[in-house]
Amino acid sequence: MSDGRPADDRFPPDTGQDVPNQTTAPWWVYHGDGRTLAARDLDDVLMGPPPWRTFDGGPLQPRPAEDQAETTRRIGPPAREGDPPRPVDVAEADMVNAALYLRRPLLITGRPGTGKSSLAYRVARELRLGRVLRWPITTRTTLKSGLYDYDAIGRAQDAAARRAAADPEAGPDDGRTGIGDYIRLGPLGTALLPYRLPRILLIDELDKSDIDLPNDLLNIFEEGEFDIPELVRIASREPTAEVLTADPGATAQVAGGRVRCRAFPLILITSNGEKEFPPALLRRCLRLELPPPNLDQLAAMVAARFGQRAGDRGQELVRLFVARSAREGGMSADQLLNSVHLATSDRFEGDEHWDRLVDALWRSLDATRP
């Protein structure tokens, strides 16, 4: 970045003329237009972290694989040659890029259906950062469940079975029951492994958690590391252990029982605004409020999902949906996508039966409405 402009050819050089319907900034590496980063790697365009957000974990882990099937299921297929770019949301791009530069979590709030969770998959695809790690939160979720799980019972049962089959005199730990086989890192623990490029972690609906979890996350967000006590205890005789991760079929090397990141992950935390978070958590996060998608954004969403299949009928549904949402409020983009799928399936006609079905599909999600 010799002139501060990302090495990205998705937008033409600055000629003094505006790019139609698009806004960009020279410091962005994420644009949100649905086009893949043209630079060789994110490292080529992303400046180094602040000194207080620099981490030196190791050993360095292999680059994670892509999960195109899951990303397509979440946000639709990748943009094709000649497809118009997705409308750029300047506030969204500003805060995603700030979170990347500052190595800070991004807290995303908004009504259900505003696209909070899908943002993680759009960033992962555009910046080629591999599979998104998703940690869904419930009232029973604990910090440890996000970091790792140790199956002590399974290990003891396997050791007992081996002793009974081969050597009844063997001790409880005969060296054949590798502890790493019984430790599996959770989504947060996997995100904190030392990768060269940041992993993307989606902490989905943190406002569903109990009162303790937001405070429990504070030290992890600040230090970028955690210990696995079961590995720390044996570090003198097993300095490095191979453990399972939250990526299907993948393992990772953990040295000295400590997981410490190299590139702090891009952590996207979603909230429906059902509870307030402690100031100590808010201090460690950047914040983004997502408004309901507008007509252009909904049209782009329908185009990404259905392509030419949507046709004029799909675009007309977008216009009707926007008008109804403005009139009644409390509606989700999922309701629009459901109706477009049915309308473009050649099973429905534009008659009174279809009108009745659309009316049932487009019910307000506002609990105060009947």
C-alpha cells in the first residue's frame, strides 16, 4: 500500500469521476460489494496491529479450508462475471475495517432479520479467510464450552478397554491413551489458535446468555489466550499435544498447554438488543447498529439468492415488501425470501389464493401486534 490505497482492482483508479451507486474509501480492505479481494492475500493490504494488540502465539497453524457450501447456504452463490456489485453499506464497511485494523471484536445490534449473522459470511468470502467459526449462544452456554471440551470419561473407558484386552497389569495411563484425542477446541478456542491470517468467529446472539458470560469474555478478548489445564499438567513430559478443533476433521498443535493467537480473530458478536452489556465489554468492542435493509439491499439479496429466476415477479415482491414493512414494521428479510422462493417456483399464480398466502407469510414480528 504505497499510497494508502488497498491493492484491489474491484474499483477503477481515481479519475475524479464518481463510481455509479458505489462509495469506497482508500483505507478499506473490506468493501461489502460481494466481490472477492483481488490482492494475493489480506496480509498484502492490511497494516500491522497496534502495539497493544500484537500477539506472538505458536506454533503457526495451517491455513483453514474454505466452506463454500455453508457460505452459499447462508448468503447465496458467489458473484459471477458481469453481475452488478452488491450495494455498499458505508457504516458497515467502516466498522468491519476498523475492527480488522484495530484487532477488536465488533458488536452488531439490530432487529432480527437485518443480516447480522450473514455479515460474517460475506466478510469471509470477500477476504478469503476460510470457514466461519460459529458459536451459537443459549442461556446454558459457558465460556469453557466455547474454549474447549475434555472427554475424561471417554479417555478412562478407552484406557480400561485397552488394559483388559492387552495388559491387565497396565497402569491407568500407559502411554497409549494420548490426551489430545480427548480434547476438542470449541469455536472460540479454535479462533484463538495462532494463524497467520485472522479467523472469523461469529458469536451469535450473545444477549441470550446468562449474566456471567459477557464478563467471562473480558480477559479472553484482552489477552488473546487461554490455558488448557489438562495439558498444562503434563507439559513437562509432553511439551506439545495434538488436539481436535472445531473445524471438521482438523487437528492443531498446542504447546505447553496454552493457546495463544498470532493474528487476533475477527470476532463478530450479534445481539437483538434484548439485554444491555456491561461497560467493560463495550469498552473492548467496536459497535455497529444495523438498520432494516432498504429496497436496494433487499433487491441485491434476492438477486444473490435467486439470480435470473427472480425476474420481474421477484422485484415486484421486493417493492411490495418494502412498502408493507414501512407501513407495519417488524418484518424480516427471511419472510421476503420465503415468498420469492414460492412465487418463482411455477406452483403459484397471482390470484386471491396467492394474495392470502403472502399476507400470512408477511406477518409482523413485533410482539405488540396481533
